[in-house]
Amino acid sequence: MKIILIGFMGAGKSTVAELLSQKMHLQIIEMDSLVLKKSKRKNIPEIFEKDGEIYFRQLEIAVAQELQNVDNVIISTGGGIVENKIILDLLRKNGIVIYLEASFLEIARRLKDDDTRPLFRNKKNAKQIYGFRKLLYEHYADFTVSTDNKTPEEISTRIIDKISDNSF
Ligand code: S3P
């Protein structure tokens, strides 16, 4: 089984991946951590500042290439992976792609004091990116789980139910 969690920054991908990993006994792969390892930087904002977003996206593609044959894992992706079609083409083979959907308002609330996301520093730009990517997340998803007003526990239970009864 391979589960790929997609969605905007702050949608809860990492938290939900953690719960799913415990409940389903699957290992977690955090794409952002692998990207960071491949870079020579201390953190993600530094990759954006010193090397630029295009370089960051290239590292994401390289990580996806390395992950194309993994199995029995939950892959928690970075919010921008839908910007390069090749990434989901590589990741989704024999996997289930789940879109964790959250409203922009809810995301802005969750990321209010967060400065680890370079693309959320300008809220107006972030809103534009959100609008554009929403269509891509929907396009790639095998199913969507709405996360507004839901706890990570509720979200993970919903995902497990849907997977177990194959209702997607
Ligand atoms: C990004 C999302 C981040 C991280 C980077 C770029 C994006 O991951 O990959 O800051 O373009 O949306 P999260 O979705 O885990 O915040």
C-alpha cells in the first residue's frame, strides 16, 4: 500500500501522515526532509533565498525519481509538487492520492505565526497560488477529504474508512 498526501501548505499533511503511519503500520516519507537533505542548506527558506524556487523544484523532482518504486509507505508531499506534472506521475504508480482540502481562511489561521513557508509570506500571492493549485490537487486526487473543523484524528479515520471499503 502506498498513500500519497497532497494539499496546500498548512492542510495538515504531516500531522495526518503521522497518525496514519501509527494506525496502518506504514513508514512515513516526508518529501520536504529529503529535499532538504539533498540541498546544502539548513532549512527550506534558505534554499528559496539562496538557490531560488526553480532549484527547489528540481530537487523535488529528483526526490520523486528516487521514490518511484517505494511501497508500504505514506508519502507526505510539499504543497508545490503539483506544479510539475512529472512528480505525481512518478509518485502515484500503484498508490492512492489523497487531497487534504482546507479553505484559504483556515490555512491562513493555521499559518498565522509560521515563518517556515517562503511562499506564504505574502498572503495576497499565497491566495493566488491557492486558487490555481486547488484545481490541480482536485485533478490528481483519487479522493478528497475536507479538513476544516476536523481533528487530525477524524481525518485519519475518514481516510482509513474510505480505503478499507474502497469507496472512492
Ligand atoms: C511549498 C510547501 C512547503 C515546502 C515549500 C514549498 C509550496 O511544504 O515544500 O515551502 O510550494 O507550497 P508544506 O506543504 O509541507 O508546507
